[in-house]
Amino acid sequence: MAEPHDNRFEQLLALARETLEGRRLIVVSNRGPVEHRVIPNGDAQAQRGSGTLVTVFSYFMRNMEFTWVSSTMGEGDRLAWQKGEGVRIPSGLPGNRVSIRYVSPARRAYHKFYNTLCNPILWFLQHYMWSTPYTPTIDQTVHDAWDTGYVEVNRVFAEGVLAEAAAVGGPVCVMLHDYHLYLVAGFLRAALPTALVHHFVHIPWPTPTYWELLPTYMRQAICQGLCGADVAGFQTHRDGVNFLHCCEDFLPEAEVDYREQSVLLGGHRTFVKVYPTAINVEEVRRLSSSPRVRDYERQLVALPGEKAIVRVDRAEPNKNILRGLRAYETLLQRHPDLKGTVKFLAFLVPSRTHIRQYQRYVEEVQEAVKEINAAHGAPGWTPIHLYMENNYTLAVAGLRMYDVLLVNPVIDGMNLVAKEGPVVNTRDGVLLLSEAAGAYPQLAAGALAVGSADVEGTMQAMHQALLMPAEERHRRQGLLVEAMEREDVVHWFQRQFEDLRTLGKQG
């Protein structure tokens, strides 16, 4: 598939090849770019995986040979791994040059890793979602999940990378992703001292005080692991500074240089960089112009209500969905003239449905929607339309036709909805953006800021946006689009490869 503005992508590809200089690129993440499903004849059939990481790497998948190390997530993946005899296999995706090397940890170890440590502990902690009296107890189960789950699975991933490096037989560049794999860089550093290792953290990095909720040895191991990388990348400047503070507080032997933004530990220097995750502007626009999106848009526009407040989120507690609904409810109470005129469209994707806190949160959202609709609805007009499904095409249709886009997370690593919405919207819609979203520093000039806990302020911002003059709406949207076109996915990768190129030359 050809890319619009091919010259920029071609320049990026040339930069990547110059940076690698004969090194084999190995991308590593818990969930890979391919999902295999078992078909009736017993074979494993490949289909493109979901998620932001697959989307941002899509151009490289089509245009450069590299290996993606990931875990077997289901029976189809395990079947493909077994048939490939545990070695690198073609992705099976048409037109793609990426290869897959699956790792398949013991199921019991993976369960402890993913369901006991990664999600209920690390994810909640890093999103500041532990608070007295609801802080979970770090009991023997959690200690065991660390020792025989998190450490074990990270070691399996490191062994997979080492096996791929041995198969290549030459130098490698390893790009690790997210909170699942904090220990891998440390395991690799001793075994592959000449490798270029880059670890990007997609979620927020809290202050040392918050990390102190974890046992000392866990937080030390996490910081030490990341310090095995040549580059530790974060979404925001605040996250990077917090990491430096953690290294200073938790690693007595580390030398932290705030001016250079680096950590020296055991003779190895790790540079701390900031790379706000970006979107492929042209790809999102291309999808938004597809016939299917247009069909959905016509259906949504036909719903009673001239104006639309829209939100698109994973159904996760940190997304702050309930307070957004209550702000809309307050808007209807305070300004009853808006009833019948303003509809609220919520496109929510079920997430981590096996975790009790998530199940309860979805139930609370559904109950709030029923309550508000019952209290304020009228014949022929429903205040809130809730779409609880994984349908990105439908969500993009909603983004095309919003008058107000509500993005009010309690905290977010980045939030790409805030970036996708303005570049596809056709109404000069107004973005309401939480100051706690990682995207806020880039988008502040064009957005209306809302406090994540401030229901009253969010209601007032909704009202201001709905009444905003057309000229001001147009000016704000222009600022948002300009920011996204300037700092798009090409820019995101370019900065990472430039930093790796500099380190490669120094090495």
C-alpha cells in the first residue's frame, strides 16, 4: 500500500537503515503484530493484531525486514509457535516483511505475570489509581507472582531475543515496549554488550513516593532493568524526570545527571528521552473517508439532536468516564434548553474484562447511562447513546461529526483519541482535554483544559464549547491539526532513530 507523502516515509526508512548499519532490528512487546486463530482444518491462520504499536510500525512492517518477539496469546499463536518449532516464522500477513519469533512461557507463570503483577499492580500503580484505603495488599501471592511470574516471563523474553540474535549472527538493535518487560534490558546487557537497546514506556511514570508502595527490591529491580537500556523513552518530560528521581532515590550506586538527562550505573550510561506517541495522520484520514465510515456517520447524524458531544475510550477506570457522564447530566440540569438539542455519543471498548475492578466499572457506567436517560430523556430523544464494542470504524465516524470531543482521563500516558479526533473532524469541533493526559502539552494551545476530577468545570467547558463562535472553533482546530501534522508518526520514529544513530556512532 502506498503511503501519502511517500518521500517523508522513504526518508525515515533511509534513516532507519543508516541507524541500524547492518544491525538486525528486533522489536519486543508482550502482544505482537499478528494474532493466529485455529481454522477448521487445524491450521493457524494469521491476521493483523490490534493496538497502537502495530499501527505505528505498519510502514516498517511493509518495507523493512525485521523480527518481532512477542508472547503466544492464544491457542492459535501456540499452534503457530509449535509448528515453527520455536524459531522465527513469517508473519503470514500479505505484503509484510516482518517475521515473528514467539516466546511461550509456562501458562501458570504467564498468568501470574499478567493477571497478578502487570495489570492489577503495575498498571494501577503507574496510573496513580491506588489510594488509601483501596491500596492492594502486597501479600505472599504478589511476592510469588513477581518471583515466579514477572521475573520468569521477562527472562523468557530475554532468551527469545538472545536466540534471535544468535540466529542472525551479527549485531542487533532491540526496541522494547512497555511495562510488561522492565527487566529484559538488564538481562540483555550482560549477554549482548554491543547491542543497541531502546525501551519505550507507553504509560505514565509516577513519582518515587508512589513507587514506594512497592517492596524495595521490586522497584529497585525495575529501575535497574531499565538502566540496562541505552535509551529509556517516556511520553512526557514529567515522566522522564520522575524516572530520574526514582533512580536517584532507589539506586544508591547510580549517578544521575539531570542536565544530560542520563543515569550511569555499573559503568553503563542510559539516556532518558521524551517521545510523545504520534499518529499516522494520513492513514487516519484515509480511513475516515472510507465508505463504511461514511455510512456509520450518516446513521449517527440521523440520531435526534443537532449537536454531539463524543467520547472514544477503552472502558478503563483511568479514563474517567463516570465523571464525564455526570458533567453532561449537570449540563442538562443547568441548561434544560439543551435537551433534545445535544446528544452524547460514547464509544467504549471493553478492556481487561477478566479483572474484577474493570467489570465493576463497566457496570457502573452502564447504570449511570440508564439513570441519566431515564431522568432526562423525552419521546424521540435519548440523551446518551452507549456503544460498548470494539468497532474502530464506528468510533472514527463519531470523531468525524463531534461538536465537542471529551477526553478527560484521570491520567493517561498519551491518549491518541485527542490527536485523531481533530485531524478527521468535519465540524470544527472543540477538544476538551484533561491536563493529566500525556497529550496535553502538545495540544494545550487549541484545547479547552478540564480538571479530571472537576465535574462542574467540565460541565462549564462543555457549555462554552457548544456556544463558542465559529471563528474561534476554526482557529482552535487549526492549531490542533497543525500540531499533529508537525509531530506525526514519522517525526516520532525519526527522533528515536536519530538518538540511536548517535549512540551507535559513539559505540
